[in-house]
Amino acid sequence: MTLPTLQIGDHIAQHPIIQGGMGIRISGANLAAAVANAGGIGIVSAIGLGMNSAYFDPQQSNPKKRQAQFFEANRLALIDELQKARDLSPHGILGVNVMVAARDYEILVKTAIAHGVNLIISGAGIPLKLPEYTADAPHVALVPIVSTTRAAQIICQKWHRHQGRLPDAIVVENPQSAGGHLGAKAADLDAPNLAAAVVIPELIAYIRAQWGTSIPVIAAGGIWNRADIDCALALGASGVQIGTRFITTDECDADRRYKDFHVQAKPEDVVIVPSPVGLPGRALQNAFVHQVLASGTPNPKETCFANCLQVCKFRETRETYCILRALDRASQGDVETGLVFAGSNAGRANKILPVAALMAELTAT
């Protein structure tokens, strides 16, 4: 069976596969462009790109100046990343993933629009203002991430009431299998009503009944192989979003040691960890995670890096850890004292391969 194309807004991808946005610098220009060139939709994670860039001075000690410099560095580094992605994929479909929880959310969204993205995917919060920020760019497709039909209902109602539009697609991220930050409390992760087999058909039915139209629903979380894609399409999804599987590719922007850590991982290494954003995350076990689970705060002397999140338990109460630093350490190859996010299928990869080869495997008839 040949996979269908995927249309989101004005953009039609040859394959119904969106590469998930993974920060910090896990999914950058190289990975996004490679996926786009292979017929999928490539996504640059816009979060924290200013870290380790030429635009940021880590020695800046004044908190207000540090935050301002960091946000400006994020903006400039995003411009660079998007330009690089477009140079590598002149005709591919490219987008960004921007977290609602980021304090520079509006800046990053508007920067992405000004520099030629085809779509914006937005989660880690409900992106109620996304249409307002993109009102002058109707050609840019808007794709919120939800875990429940209720969240999608709120978005559709608010967007339609205030901006006269609906999402161009909706990503349904299953917190029972997705990597990174999860859209449910730890106590609710096993709830049957969060399963993709429940939420996807339910959401499709709501859209048809309430709005008299169809909006592409994208299944995310736990998508590993062609069988998973076929299952998602059988539920009514128009496409899938895949994150963890793309980590073990040549073009993934993370340090080689990060990729190797995924290759060496076993299924039992996948654990749930607390996060300063207030919701759990899914990651691979390492020394850092063991410390988090044992004491809650691995680095008691660590301070808030740049006041980067709208809500942060580490900044406000010194609970957990600075997630910006933890993710950055891992992406640079420090896989023992950094946070290595991963989906539930991590541990299944046994080699690193080119994106083109992986896409061919996922789409073979």
C-alpha cells in the first residue's frame, strides 16, 4: 500500500510524515532539511538556539541583561538555522516547533514567519494567540499540539471566535508513548481516555460535527515503523509525527555521543522524570536522571540560566533542575550529566543511518 500525501494548508508533502521538533539542537537545519528533501516535513526546534552561539556571552552576570541577550541570541540563531535549512532544502516543506511555555514565544514565532517557514507547530501549552501573531502571514500553516479532544476544542473555539480561522492541522501527541515533555500529569499517564485509539477518532468526529469540515489530524508519540504509521492512518489520522526515530540518523544535529547513547539504550532504560515546567517528561536513564529521581535536584548550586520559561519550578522554588542547561549538556554529548529525552520506543534502534534510508524504510510499499 502506497502512503498518501499530506496536505497542511497550502503545502503538500509527498509522504505523510512530519519530523518532530526536538530541542536543544537535536532537530536543527541539517535534520529538518534532510527530512524535507526526502519528501516529509522537516521541523527545526526553535528553543534555546542562542545557547553556545556567537550571539550570547555566557559570562554576562547581570540577570536582566543576560535574559535580554539570550532572547536576542535565540532570535538571531533561529534566523541562521532557518536560512541554513532553506539553503539545504530549497524546495522542501520546512517548519518550526515553538513552545508556548517559552517567554520569547511571540518573538520566535514572528521571526520564523519573517524568514520563510511553511508551518508553525506549537505545544507545551495552549497556543491561543498563535493566529494573532501570524495574522499577516495567512500562507503559513498553523498546527497546535494537543493530547486531548478538550484541548483541541478550546483552540478551535478561541481561534474561530477571535481570528475567524481554524488550525490547518492538529497534532495529537499521545503522552503514554511520546518523548520529552508530556501533556498529562504523571498520575494520569495510564488513563484509557488518553490512548491514541480513543482521542484520534473522537477528535475527527468532533471536527466534522462541530465545524462541518475536515482538519488533518496527525498522530504523534510511539510511531516507530511502517506498521505504526499504517495503524495511525487506520484510526483516521492523515499523517504521523516522528521524533525519537530520527535521532539515530546521520543528519540529526545532536552530538554523535547523543546518537550513540540512543543506539546503546535498552527498552527498560526509558523512564518518566519530573520537569521544572510542572509536567513529567520521558527520558533515558543516566547518572543525571538517577540523581533527579533520588534527590530531585542534581545540582544544588546551579542557578536559573535566563528566566526562559513562563512557569519554572527550578526558578521559583529551586525544585528539580535548569532544563535549558540539562538539555544543552546532553545535545553537546554529555550524556551522563545531561537530560536525554526519548520516546517509549527508544532502545529499538541498532544503528545510525541516513535520513533518506530511514524515510525509504518508512514509506516502502
